[in-house]
Amino acid sequence: MAMMAGAGAGGSGRRRRRARTPGAINEINMTPFIDVMLVLLIIFMVAAPMMTAGVPLDLPQTKAAPLNSDATPVTLSIKATGQVFLGETELVDEAIVGKLAEAAKSGFDERIFVRGDKKVDYGRVAQVMSIVTTAGYKRVALVTEVDQR
């Protein structure tokens, strides 16, 4: 009888184990983080070239080599109609010097790029460059596209 009592209700004499319930996961899953970072990288790679110039222009083409510049220069754009833009903000001639002073972080040593549409009158480009150089900016350059021929 004692043997029967030891076998008990389980019949085989083994102890019954409790099923382990999964505890809290204490590890960070990096996969969604990496996926989001890669998507953001692709978005910024596509969007960065679009942010360099504010106003779309048809620039003249030359065989001059591009300038190596580490810092982002201040860019004035002149549309075919003669309108002058600093970034995407339209300026009248009297406001060019004041807005350049706000945009130029290193003062008169700041590099100023003048982008003129190839259909704009040469006199208008010269007039805008004259306004900029008369204000004291010495590093003024014209922007063109590389000739692909």
C-alpha cells in the first residue's frame, strides 16, 4: 500500500514541471531602428541636391572646372526676367546688400555665388555683381554648368 501511495495520482512517480511562461524581453531589437535609419539616409541623399539652389535656372555651360568649396556659399540667383533671389526669397536691388549682410556669416570674406539664367541680359548680371562688390564683398563668383559636349 505504501508503494501505491507513493505513486500517487500521477501514476509514474515523476514530478510535474510548471510550464515556463516567457518573461519580459530585456534586449533591444535593433532591426526597426536600422530600417528607419536607412530610409532616412536615402531620403536625405535624394533631397540634399535639391536644397542647394532655391530658384530653378537655365545656367550657361562652360568648360571651367568646378571650385572646391567646403562651406556652403551664399547664392544670389537672377532669373531670365531679371528678378534677383537670395535662396528662394525675391529681393529688390536696394535690399540685396542688407540681406547679404544677414546671410554672410564671415562678413566680407564670405564667398558669394551669382547664378544668372543664360537668357538674362548680361548688363543685369553685371549690375547685380556691381551691387555686391561695391558693398565690400571681394569673393564673388559666377556659377555655370559644366559643358557636356
